[in-house]
Amino acid sequence: MNNDTTSAALTAMRNASTRKKAMIRIPATKMTARIVQISAEEGFIKSAVKHRDNGKEFPDVSLKYLGKKKDPYIAVIKRISKPGLRVYSDHREIPKILGGMGIAISTTSRGLITDREARHKKIGGEISCHIW
């Protein structure tokens, strides 16, 4: 049994993009739903639709690929802050991922936001993951 649903969701997205799957179903929590929503807003995935199965909700995530060879749009998706080692950052110390081409998703007092939003609003928090 996996207690870290965020890691499970990120790993499922990474494995599915490597295997060139069109759609995956990941475990639903508020945090994973917001990570999927941010990924869709930033253009890393096509779309996410909530699906209900046996009384449980699962986001169905449609992955995005480049060209005819179906190169994955997400090159790297990496969990930064883990249950055993939390990583916190001030708004001035939030890393720029590939000079702004990627995103860092932070958990703040105002919810999950991207690195750009955190710098703009001048709030720090826990760095959840990097996507590029």
C-alpha cells in the first residue's frame, strides 16, 4: 500500500509518458487533483476529466506528445519534498526550472501554486515537485 499518493500520481504520469499511453487514471486527492489541474493549465497534459468508479473519484489524465514519433511532452517529473524529507523555500529562493521552461509546484498557505505565482505573490512554501 502506498501512503504517498502524490508520489504515486507523479510516478504513474512518468511511467505512462515513457510507455506512450494516451490516458491514465491516477488516485484522487485534493493535492493530486490540483497538480493535474496546474499541469493542464501550463500545457504539460492535454486534459483531465474526473471519473467515478465504485464510489471513488479518479482523474483520467490525457497525456500530450510531440510529433509522429510520440515523444513525451513531459521530459522529467520529479518529486522534491517527500514525507521523510520536507523541502521548504522562501519566495526568493524558489528555483527557476530550465530558465522558466519548466515549473516548480509549491504548497503554500494559499494552496498549490506554480513557482511564477509564488514569486509574484511573494509567498514561500514547500516545494512539491518539478515538471519540465
